[in-house]
Amino acid sequence: MSFQLHPSIPKLFDSYTAVQNQSIPLILRGENLLIVAPTGSGKTEAAFLPVLSMYLKLRESGVSSGIYIIYITPLRALNRDIYKRLIRLCREVEVSVDVRHGDTPRSIRRIQGKEPPEVLITTPETLQAILVSSGMRRWLSRVRWIIVDEVHNLLESKRGVQLTVGLERLKNIAYNLQIIGLSATVQNPKLVAKFLAGSSRQMKVVIDETPKSYEFKVEAPKPKSEDFELAMKLQTKPETAARIKLMAKLIEKYKPTLVFTNCREYAEYLSSRFRLMGLETSTHHSSLSKTVREHAEALLKQGLIPAVVCTSSLELGIDVGYVNLTIQYLSPRQVTSFLQRTGRSGHSLERTSKGIIISAGLDDLLESLAIQMLAVRRRLEEVKIHSGALDVLAHQVAGIVLENGGRIKQDEALAIIRRSYPYRGLSKRSFEKLLTYMDRLGLLKLQNDCVVSSRRTKAYYYRHLSTIPEELKFPVYNLENGEEIAYLGEDFFSEYGKPGVKVILRGRPWIIKAIEGDRVYVKPTDDFIAAIPGWEGEVLPTSHQVALTVGILRRRIAELLSVSTIEEIATKLAEEFNVEKAPILDVLKVFEEQLRVAIVPSDSTLLVEGFDRYVVVHSCFGHGVNRILAKVLTEKIKQKFKEECITRCDAYRILFILSSPIDPSSIADMLKQLSFNESLKILKEHTDPYVIRHVAVKFDAIPKNLYYKSASFLMTLSELFKDTPVHEEAFRFQLSTHYDVKHFSKLLNKLKNGAVKISIYRGEKPTPMAMPIVEVGEVPVTESLDYFEDRVMNRVITLLCLDCLNTRRATIKELPEYVNCNKCNSRRITIVKWRIDEVLKAIRKLKQGLGLT
């Protein structure tokens, strides 16, 4: 299609990309549009150039002051990058551009309130803030165009739900809005378009069909003799040393490189081990300070470091310059994530994006090979959108009331909310139930058929602009220069937050020198025998598609072993998957050992095995399905055998730890008789109290001083919030996020019609394929007594004297056999873990003969 941009816009390219040629004419025609294209395709310019052109034409006819274009990105760091890209172009045509997010100084906000930019770059949360600001609403009424970048990042989170309602609220004051969404490749673009456009308008989709070249490879290095010496230097296992050595070689060969890990702990660990090898890398994750993250981005972009070790914090399009290779440490768990991360290298359509997975162990290798195969075929995971999130709904109702002068009719508020895709099916009854609960909490007031603001409405709305769960944070500062480095999570601080304890942050060791209030002050040290902090957050689960593909691969290998030698099979698979033969041989040997005692569990067969007082259910259906099986079977075991059991699961098996042996055939019978409706009932009755707490906090239903309480307090929340929107939302959230109800239902049907069979095995020890979950925890198979003792003895505890109420922190190993108070010499010493100030306050009351409230 041909098109003509405003003549004052400078020519940026000799020729436009395919996606630009497709998109620009449609946007110029006023179409709402979703542009789906890989990184480096030029989709930012495809959206912004025509919007800028239309605005320049509108400005020529005379316009009032105001914001006319809003550019929304999910990250503040992306705000910075987009600003740098847009400001160069906008200066040429004298269009003002500014950024506004949570870190924007108050002085800049005041200026924006008086002299608004024509183009505002912001985040979903800040859009929520300015929607209710009287000073900004008059400028927002001028908005004609909205561009939402990285839409795929918002789809499966409550942030996306919040944004869709926010856009509908904006449409109430800014008429004839044109919305353009930008997304990486997704499984269902039409669904994404509906999500962004809302139920009141249509949105066209442009998909960039230009072939993008990818190279994928899986490596599973085995330790050589020199790796044992390296392991001593790196203070790790030889197998881990071999993986780190290979990554270091790849970094040196392909620098600059991004090394992705699945959690922040791994990022810190790898970066610290690289430093021990003499390889200077930077670390990048969400628990590091903004300054530290920006510094890492700048160093990589300028070519001053060979690599950055990061989490999903660099998965999006933050500008770090050209990257030649991405390394994924251990399986990325999902195809979509792997493609997104690989796409960060070769950051243009002409260059090949290269991604290498460094895998470890049976499950991880097979999972990595499955993901590589699915990535080649572009088989992405299906999109799961949060529908009907009640905590977000409550917050949006408060916002609608505030922006309408503190009063609005219930039906009018419901109509606005129903226009958004996630609430398209919201019933009036559910809406009224939520309003009644908000009234009970004092978040608003119900008067006849109207919703009216209360004293708490405004404070509640601004306090919960973010949908991300609250977490108690302890900022860490460098005592030498005052720089903020990172923050420690609540659990880690409660165990290790003590002067003298060494921690790894930014990939280097620090020693805690002082703690003042919630601030932790540290100094650099050279001792790499230090604790790696743990942070609250969930590692990406293995998708059903990936786990099922692993199951199919398992079945195929088992079938090949019945007709071919392992040498022949290893040669065939190594060639097919472009992987070294040695790790494939190791996998095949495990399969041979498994087949000597039982069947190989696969996509078509569940294996239930029992040994001693343990039962393992092998189920190749992913974390979401196995979490349901674990929860439901635990309750069934409790009902039938009158005993509690400890349960844990991964994507391929569930382990039940019992107090006495149970015949595995009884568990197999339970599986065959499972009812979908009864299973849902069990899941609802056992909604995670941590999730209930997070939701209750978002509803302002828990006083702030009770946000972070002991496990015993958390156990009371289910009963406390029974039959309320808090419990209902917590259950809905778990069904949508933690569980895979759709594929669980399909599994039950397959068990009933025989498409999936159940095999039973009883032995004296676990089968080879049970070992990955058996070795993780309680079952004493491989953990040495020395290692266990070291972990216990180095734990930090808080001691409280019950006589003088003196507290001190100490490691267990430094305590004498009989512990005395270091202040009054009393032997009445106890351990306190949570909310020490509150414990002291309670004990003082008891000593004074006062009651507790």
C-alpha cells in the first residue's frame, strides 16, 4: 500500500520494512491496529510515524494545549529508551515529548500539570494515577492516539487487566481514541486484539510474515578432569563448573552476550562464579537498584563488559545495543520465553538470532530439546488472560468514582467496566456483591443506586496503583559511597540479616556492617563463600505443551530401545537435535535402568510407584496439572487413610511423603475415580493463604501492621475471608495462574476412556526416573550429613531474653551448648523469627498484667 506522511517529518529510512508498509496506511486511515512482529522489525516507527503525521496535520488546523499522544510501555526502563528514540524525531518537527512514571520528581509533575507535553510516555500504573488527577484530566481530554508497546508482556498479568479498564475510562473523556498495540509474536493475535480494543470497537491485526532467522542449540557439558580443579576454585560441583566454563568460553567468543537465568538467585550465583574465573560481567534483575541496572545496560551497550547475567528483566526491548548471542542457563521452561530471549540477539531482521541452552540432568536436557524442537516450529504457548479479577475491579471502581466527582450511578460504572474485554461477562449480581463488600470495608459508600466516595477512597486508590503483590523490602547500601545496591526480601533478611554475614549482590561478595531500621549497610569483601539472597517470586512453570512433548519424546525413546542399541539411538538423536552424543548416551542409560524395573512414564502412561513410606506419581503434563493432582490427592489420602502427608511436585512427577507405607495401587484407584467438580471443590477449600493475604492487602482488608505475620496467622485467613470477594479472587487467581484446569480436565477424560493408562510399581527404592524429585528434599538418598550440618549450623537466628527482653542475632554454630543472655546472663532464652517489635510489645503487656488485643 502506498502512503504519504506529513512533509515535515524527516526521512528516516531509504525504504520501509514490510510491517511498516502494511501498518502505516491502516493507521493513517484511522484503524485501531495490533502490530505483531519480531524484535528489530521497525514496529515502533510503524506505529509512531503515522500518528505523528496525523497530529502535525491536526496541529496545523489549530489545537489547544494538551496531551495528544500517549505512549505506554510496561517498564520504566523502556520509557527511557522510547524517549531517546522519539525525542530526536520530535525535535525536528517541534513536538514536545516527556516521560512520567513513579520516579518522576514532583517538580517535573507540577510543570507537566501546567504545561503538558504533546507526547507523553508513561506506564500503566502512572496512567491510573493521572486519570483521577484534576490537573491532568483536562489535558487528557485532548488525547487522540494511544500506543501500547510490548502488549504481550501485559496479557497474562493483572497489570494488563488494569490497563484495559483504564483505556475505557480514558475513552469517557477523550473521544475518538485510536489505539495501536505493538507485540512480539504471540499464539493468538486475534485474542490479543480483542483484549486491547475492548468490546465496544474493532481492531485489525497486521502480522509481520518476514522470515526471521534463528539458530538454536542445546549443550550439556560433562565434567572433564580439569573441571574438578575448577570446581574447587569456584566452590561448586564439577558438573556445575563444566557448565560455567563452557558459558565463559561462549561469552569470550561471542561477546557481547546476554546470559538468561530463570531466577534472581541463579543470576547472582553465575555472575559471582564468572568473577572468580576472572571474567567481569554485570548482573541485572528486578531486585537490584535502578542505578545498578542502568549502569549494567550502559556498560553492555558501550562494549565495556562482555556479558550481562540477567533474568526476564532484559527479556523485553530495553536497548542494550547489539548482542551476538543469548545463553539460557537451564531450560527456559516455555517456548514463548525462549524465543523472546533469543530474539534479543541479532537485533534486526537481517541478522540471525542465536540462542544456546546450557542444560543439566535428565529432565532438563529432554525439556531443553523439546523446547528447541517447538521453537523451530514456532509452537508458542496459548495466551491466558485474567478474566474478572476482583481486586483490580474494586480498584477501578474506586477510580471511576473519584474521576466522576465522587459519585456515579452503579449502572454507569458497570457499563464502563463491561466495555473492557476482561470484564465483558461481569454479571450485575457479582458487581453488586463486590460493591457491598467495598462498602463494608469503608472503601466507598452505597447510596440508593449510586456509588459514592468515602474518606478512604482516595487513599485506597493511590496506595494500590500497582497490581504487583506487596513485599517487605530491605534496601542495601554501600557504606563506602552511599550507593543503593539492591534490596533483600523478608524471608532472607529474617534468617541472615545480621552484621558480619556475607551476601552475594551484583555478582560480588559484600559483608553486612550495620542495620539501621529497614536499611542494610554493607562493604565489599573478597570472600565468595557467602549467602545468595532469596527473593519472593515464582519461577516460570513448565507449560503443558512442553511437558507433553517431553512425554512424547520419552515414549519414542522407550520404543526405540526395544529395537535398537543405545549407540544407534544416541547417534540418531544427536544428529536430529544437533546435540553432543555423550549426554544423550547418559539419558539412554537412565532409560535402560528404568525399563529393567518399570515402564517409562510418558504422554500416554502414568506411573504410580511406591517405596518405603513414599509414593511418586509420574505425570508428564506440566506444573499446572501436577499442582492440581498434588493438592487433590493429598486431600484424598487424608480422607481415606486419616493421615497427613508432605507433597511436592515438578512438571513430571508428584512425591507424597507419608508416615507409613501405602500401597501405590490405592493411589492409582484414586486417580481413576477423580471427579472434576470434586477436585475444584478441594482446590477452593485449600486456596493458598499467601495468595489470600496478597489479595486481602489489595482490598485494604488487613491492617498494615498485619501484612507480614507468621505462618500460624496466615492459616487463619481462609476462614476469616470465607465467602468474601477476597477468597473468591484468591481462588480465581490460582485457577488462572498456578493451575492448568483445562488440561487437568482433559487428563481426567483420557484416564476414563483409556487414552492414558496407569502402571503400578512397588519396590524397595525409587526408580531412576523418580530420583530427580526424591533427591530434592527430605528423602535421604544423596545429601551428605556434613552438607546438612553445615546448612543448619550457618543459619542466623534472633535470640530473645524473656527476663530483660534483650535481643541479639547469631549463627547457630557460634552459640555455646547452654545459651545465656549477653546482657543479664539469664538462661530464659527463646528464638523469635517474625515481627520482633510486636512480640516485645506483647511480652511487656503480659509482664504488666495487661491483656492482649
